[in-house]
Amino acid sequence: MLKNLTDFFKESNQNGFGFFVVSVLFYLFVFFLIQFFQHKKRFYLFYCLYALVTGITLMKYVEGVFFSDFFHSPSGRSFVAWVHYPTQLFASMLFSFFVLDIMQLKNGHPKFVKWAYRAYLGVAPIYLTLWAVQLMNRRSYLIDYFHGFFFLPMSLIVFVGGFYLVLKQDRIIKWYILSGMSALFVSYLIITLYSFKDSRANDETLYIFYLGVLLESLLFALAIGLEQKMVYRDKAQVQKKYIDQLEENQVIKESINRTLSDELLQTKAEIEGLSSEAQRERTEKLTMKMENRFAQLRLDALRSQMNPHFIFNALNSIKSYLIENNQEKAIYYLGRFSKLIRGILESSRKDLVTIKEELAIIEMYTEIESDRFKNNIEYIAEIDDGVSTDTILIPSLILQPFVENSIWHGLTTKRGKRRLIIKVQESDKEDCLKVIVEDNGVGREASRLKNLQNPLKGQSLGLSIVQDRLDFFSKKYHEDFSYTIYDIKDEETGKALGTRVIVNLPKIMV
């Protein structure tokens, strides 16, 4: 039986096995070419072209199908000799590029990947030039020497280096990739040994290469399928986290709305029950309480749902990283986004927070917004030495509307480097602080003209809320809580250089 199986493989070019292997390669070419156009991932393109080149190389050995008569004719033999070296070059390049890309070795080993790409792209012009020289002069053996003594050793270095780096990866698909590489390498090695023995690899030993190519193709196809499955799984997990976070925000919003409705009804009933002149003072106090509570709950409702534009842009940024298969970046920004939402919800439960807590939220917000501009927003925080950020309290989330205005109305339409500066300084007044929010944007006038063209992007509602809150704190603490907005202009030309907001706050210690 073993002898019959051996005889079967020795006649692989005549009994259909060779044709089967070539057919599999052409099928993989068509299938993964379609996958490339659907998903736009380079490893699909590399592998489908590799399958095509390998299939063309093997097709000339198969008897009775395709163009077998052509390959046995003088012109066919000339064509085979003509494409021999280019197929060797492109098969090696595409194989290496596929392994480097699907294993994402660029993330952990950028120097090796950069060297491999430069080596192949640098050698290719020389290789093709020497090949062209041989076509014009059949007695030239420069391409043979270059192929044997330079190109093959270089390809072997890339193969061994890639094999080692793939082995160090923690991804599951590495075992499929390593097995496929090993199968192909062993088949090449056996064919080479036969060539040394018989001067060349004949048709009776070619089945070894067929088996290696078939096994390598199936293992690589399984690796690609598993990689796509893992991408879909990770994407589903991230989307589930988004949904859970949005559902939590909706629950908070509904709870605040119910509380607001119940307390307003209760306060209204108490006010309506006060009719005598002696109870007028109590009526005024209850009215003030209702107004303060109403303002506080309205602010809580606003905090429970971030700016929809901001949420939309943040989720789109994370989505783009998933599409690009940059899972590490997507997870990082998802963590920062969740941490920001959590910080806002925690701060919304307090009237006052430390300067350190407020600046931490501002930094996370600015970092996420900066990602929309490809990290083109420079954030700077300058704090005077005499200011203790751990012990001085300020109204919670009081600076975020100013930062939001600086980004949306000042920096979004600015060309070039965008800069946002937060300065916390001692005020000229005793026991007071001065917080400055400054940007190098287009200025208020240019922003106002832009908003006239875009009615959906008008003045931020946050500033009116800020003013109401500052008035509330001024009455409560009998101190000056206020802000002023200035345009920064060039003294000579009068050109707008940005906007500066100065927030005056008393020192409230922990």
C-alpha cells in the first residue's frame, strides 16, 4: 500500500494531484482578492498575489491541463525561462511581506520590518536589471550568481528572523504561521537535497514541493480566518462596553429627571400653602431654595450627558482604530474615555473639587479631543509654586466649558499647530486665585463669522450655565466668583492671535 501511495505521488503531474494543488492556489487567489477589496487589509493582497505567482510557477509541470502543450513547445520553454527569475523574486517578497503584516511585527520589532522591506525593495531593481541582461545575452550568468550568492542568503535571513520573531509572539495564529513556514521550508530543503543528488529535481520528486505548498496554503488560510474571527470578537466586546456605558448614562439621566420633578412639585405645594404675611420670609427662603435646587439639578442633567459631538467624535476615533486593526490604541482610548466619563459623574456629585481633580479631567478631555486632530493640540498646564492643587477647592467642572469653547470655536478651524494653556496663578487680591484658559485659535470674531455660516455650531450653552453657577457660588460664599473673556491680538497688525479667559476664584481650603 505504501508503495502504491509513493507511486501515486511520483506521478502527481499526470494523475491530477498537481492539478488539484494548482487549482487550490488559484481558488485562494480569487477568494482572498475579494477579501482584500472588502476589508482593505494588506495581508489579504500579499497572500492572494503569492498564491497566484506560486500557481503560475507550478502550472507548467502539470500534464494534460491548461497550457501543458504550450509549455513543452520551444516558445513555451522560452516563456518558462523568461519568467523563472521574476517569479522567484516576487514569490519570496510576497511571502515575507505577508508574514510580517499578518503577525503585526511592525508594532514590536519596527527595525527588523523596516530592514526587510528596504532589503527586498532595494534588491528588486538590481535583480530585475540582471534578469533583463540575461534575456538580451543568454551567455550572461550574472543573474545566476546574484540569485545564488546574494538573493537566496538574504531571503533565508529574512525567513529565519521572521520565524524567530513570530515564535516570540503571544497570538494564537502564530502556530498556524509557524507550521506553514516549516512545511514550506522542509519541502524546499528536501527538493534541494534531491537536486544535489540527481543534479536537478525531477518530476518524480516534485510531489514533495506540491505537498509542502498545499499544507502551507491551508495553514495560512486557517490563520487568516482565525485572525478575522478574533478581530470581529474584539470589535463586539468594545461595542458592548459602549452600549453598557450609554445605558448607565441613560439610567442616571432618568433618575435625575424624576428627582427634579418630585422636588419641584413638593416645593410648589409648600409655597402655595404659605398665605399669611407672617410667613412671607419663609416663602422667600423656600423660593430661593427651589431656584438653587432647580439650577443644581439642571446642571446635573447637563453633566449626565456629555456634548453629543464630543461622544460621536470619540467613538469614531476608537472605531477607526478598530478598522485599522490597531487594537492596542483602541483599548487605550476606550479606557481614557471611560475614565473621563467616570470622573465627570463623580465630580457632578460635589459642589467643590480640588484643582488637581479638575485639571485631571481637563487633561483627559483635551487628550481625547486632540486625537481627532492627529495629536495636533498641545496641552500645557502652568501652576504657580505657591498654589497647592491638593488643598485648594474650586467649583466642580467650572473650567470644562471654557476648554470646550477654545477647542470647538477657536482651534477646530485653525491651521497649523494648535495650543491650549491652563494657568493657575496667585491673584493680586488676597486669598484669591486667577485661572487663565488661553488658546492660539482664530479668535472670537472669526469664530462668530464662521458660526453665521454654520447655524448648527453656535454659542455654547455651557457659558450661560457657568455664569448661573458663578452667581450662585457668589451668593453662597459671599465672595467674588467671575470670569472675563479677552481677544489676544497682535499690537501692530491687530490680527487675532487667540482667546484668553480669566476666571477669578476665592481660595477655599479643604
